[in-house]
Amino acid sequence: MKSVWKARFIMTDYYYPVLSDETSLPLYVLGIGARDREFHFVREDGYPNHQIIYCTRGQGHIIFDGHEYDIKPGDAFYLPPSVPHEYYPVGDIWETHWITFEGREATEMLKHIKLEKAKVFHINDINAVDAIFKKILYLMKTNYYYCGHQCSAYLYQFLIELHRVVNLQNGSQDGQKLNQLQPVIDYIDKNFRKELTLVELADLIDLSPQYLCRLFKECLSLRPFEYLARKRIQQAKLLLLEDKLNINEIAAEVGYNDCSYFCAVFKKHEMLSPAEFRSLHKKAGN
């Protein structure tokens, strides 16, 4: 791998762990750090592992796949293994926080959070991900035997939080769609016991039933009535754990007039009947 960096500046904080059995985990951290002025890197053969780098101060520039991007505070970029790239500071300051990682589930995890390829994106709430980043960096520096295992858990949390603040809270198209859908979600959450229709739900935000279904699928990977069923089943589980109502009463309480149908839906979601679920979680002496 050919790798060149231009301009020498002191790293403010960094750590590359000596790996042991954490390499058998689904995700593990290979390196983490912060630079008060990011280096100028030219990697004609890319970097061998997954990288996520985000800007906390100043400005930089990155080039990959024939495209160029300015990177400002709150902006981030993901670089998969072996993707040729170049990045460098613009001006006197470009402060970055970075993490590089691997694991047998890394590719699938990144696919789930919509980082299937090299990408520049904006982090709306940078403090949320930075708090987890700092936990990983602190743990790595303690260098005690199980820090790599704990950092694996924090890495998972970091990626999930990154997905949340990028796709659900910023001004991106996904965020706008979810905001548009939110009144319907709130309505279902409050009225799940009632008989709801697709037309009724679509009318809440002046959409056609067909477009509402498409919007649900894009934002939540569910259809509206799949979301409704999950809400009902979740409430039914709480009632089953309370052990105050019988199965018929619980079915009616969560919006099912037909107890047999309720039991079928419950088993489809939980792989257990309502009675089996209650028995499994029943306290001794009850």
C-alpha cells in the first residue's frame, strides 16, 4: 500500500491498541484519535480498514471516486477499505476526530446504517457521537485487558448513534420524510386500540394511501399496519406481564376483536403464544 502524508503536526490524542481475542468479536476498534490539525494524506491504494472521520473545527478538503468535497464542522466522511483518496486541511486549522475498525459484521453493520460506500455526510448533533467517541478513546488509553471488549460495545453504540443523528435529526431528505410522517406515528401510538383505516391515516397529512405506505416503507421499513401491529403487540406484552387480565381481555384492550387472530399475530411476532409468553415470564409463586 502506498501512503504519503505531507506536513508534520503533533497529534493531540490517539491510540492504536495491541489486539488479542477481541478480533473474534463482531466489531472491534483498530485505532482512534483526534488531531488539532489533520495531516495531508494521499493514499493511492486506500487504507486497509474502515474509517470514519468527522470535523470538529476548521475546514478541510477530501477527494475520492473522482469527486471533491469541502469538509466543515459537523461534516464527516466514511472511507471503506482500499478506496483511493486524498484529504488535507484548508487554512491553519482542521481539527478531526477519527476511528478505524474491523470485524466480521462490520460490512453488514455499515450497510444497515447506509454507509455501503465512501460517503460525505453531515452530523446534526455532533455532541451525541463525540461523547461516545471520547469514552472509546479514554478506555483505549487505560489499556487494561478487557478494554477492547468494552470498546467493541461502544463502537456499536457509536455507529447506531451516528445513524440516528444523521438520518433522523438533520435536514436531509430522510429526516424531512420522517418529520412528515411523525403525525401519523403519533396518532397510531395514541389510538392503537381503535379500528384504524389507511384512508384515515393518510388524511392526517394529506397524502394518498399509496404514498403513505411508500413513506412508511422508506422511513421505517414497515407498512402502516405492520407498525400498528407492533405497537399492539408491545402493549399486549406489558399487559401479559402484569398478569391481571385474561387473554381475551388483553386482545380487546389492544384493539383485536378476534382473540384467535390476536394470538396468531402475537405468535408471528414473538414465536410464542400469549399464554406461553406469560408462562415464560411468570414469577414464582404467582
